[in-house]
Amino acid sequence: MAEGAQGIEAFIAGMPKAELHVHHVGSASPRVVAELAARHAGRTKVPMDPEALAEYFTFTDFAHFIEVYLSVVDLIRDAEDVRALTYGVAQDMARQNIRYAELTVTPYSSVSRGIPDVAFMEAIEDARLAAEKELGVVLRWCFDIPGEAGLASAEETARLALDLAPAGLVSFGLGGPEIGVPRPQFKPYFDRARAAGLHSVPHAGESTGPETVWDAIRLLGAERIGHGTQSVKDPALVDHLGEHRIPLEVCPTSNLATRVVERIEEHPIRQMVDAGLLVTVNSDDPPMFGTDLNTEYAVAAKLLGLDETGIAGLARNAVEASFLDAAGKQRLTGEIDAYLAGWRRTG
């Protein structure tokens, strides 16, 4: 590896960061997944060997990814599992110098499998408070509808978000497959969530075309777009995203792993940046895709030809696009600027 590449990776590793598109269960480390699989041996096809998980987490397409993802969801059986998973995710974030993260949580998946709703909320909140106090990682929640589970899951997610809202909840989302799951049907649920003060952050334009992004904006009131990979295919959409400063939550390695793009060099992140869009870099489901946020910044830096100043600019984008309050944004942006200045002085 070139010395310059090593320097870039060291810079990224130490840089304070925010992450906006990362899934709760999808962030379970191989160690945690293997331990849960061992607990439920005979009732799951998830491997108990952490090394075997790499092969298990090799996806043929997006539908296969969803199938594997749900098999891991099935391993979360009680509130103790939820708490351990959540705190473990925060520990992994702390090791990467992630200071703030909006973690996408799918409470329907756990509650529908028998975990009491109040116990679920208490578990994630207990982990959140401990993570901030003990690790210096500030977590906030996005409750998302698992689109593949239909309108029943939308109704239940809205109930959980509005009637049992934990203190850390800031946004309302929509995940799962896009093909065969039209966005318009979810409008009433997003209307209710937005009326209650939650921000709208649906996935769109990942495995379908730009029309899904338009639906997310026009019908779901999207304030950020999860992925938005196909947006560049519609010049009018690109203009709209740029004019209204609607951020894109870009996850390069995820898009490669789920075959949304065939080669990483074909990822449209450069087109997005060249068009002046507000691009943030994220890891999505990091252990499942063999990545983490530091790796995603390194991938983005290579695709975009960025030096340390450009990488810090991407980090500032995430802070700008976050739902942190003004003081929190100023503080974290100040940390990034101070880190860059210090790096320049010692470099």
C-alpha cells in the first residue's frame, strides 16, 4: 500500500465522524451474531463460527440480502439481546471515532417476534444512555417500516413511534426491498409521523429508479434520501435535490454487495458530488458487507480523489445533514476542523 494511502487511512481513523445511515441489527458484529446463533442452535441457519459468517454474508442480489438479514433478526429473542446488541454497536462506533449516529431501528421485527414493546424501548434507551456516558457516542433513533411486511407493519411502526416514542427518537423511515413495494401506500403513516414532529428519511432509489425518489419526496416528505443511488439518471431530480439541499445517504460498499452496482468504480458518487449534491458517506449494515465507516470514507476518498481536506468536507456534510441541534452541530463541526488543523500542523 502506498504511503499516501496509509496516511489517508490514519487520518480517517482518527477523524471525529457522524453516521446517518446504519442499521441496528445489521450492525451486529460477527462475534455477537455467532454468540446469538450458538444460543439458538438448531433453530437457525446462521453459522455459529464468526469466520463462516463472511461466506454467509455473501449476497447474490438484494432479495438474497433481505433473506439473510431477516435470519439475523430472528436471533434477537428478548430485551437482553436487544440491549447487548445496541451497546455492542456503540462500542464498535467508539472504536471508529464516531461521535454521533442516527441508528435505524426496526422495532416491528422484534415486537412481532414476541419482545414486549415497552421492554424493547427500555432496552435501546438503556444502551443509548450508557453509550453516551461511558463511550462518548451520542445515539439517536430512526424507526423504520420494513416494507416487505406490508401495511400491518407500517401501522404498528407508527404506533410504536407515536405512542411509545423513546427519548432518542428523531425520525421515521422506510426500509426493505423497493421492488414490488410502492412508496405511495405509506403516505398516511409518514403524514402522522411528520405531524408528530419526526423527520422523514425513507430509503429510495436504491434498487429501483429515480421515480422512487420522487415518490419519497413528493408523497413521504423526505428530508433525506436513504441511498438515492439511481437519482443521477434523472437530471430534473438531480436539480431538485440540489436546489432543495436534500441530502443523500450514500453507502458505496453496500451497493456493491447487494449488486446495485456491478463494480465499485461504477458507483455514481462522483456524479452526485460533481452535480453539487449534499452527499454523506455511510456503512449501512457494516459487518454484513465486510466494512465499517472508516472503510467507506477510504472508498469514497479513492472514488472522488480526495485529500484530507476533502475527506473532512464529507464529514462536515454528515453533520450538516444530521438532526443534531444547532449547538451539537457547531460542536462536532468544530471537532472536525480542529482535528484537520492539528493534522496539518503535525504533517
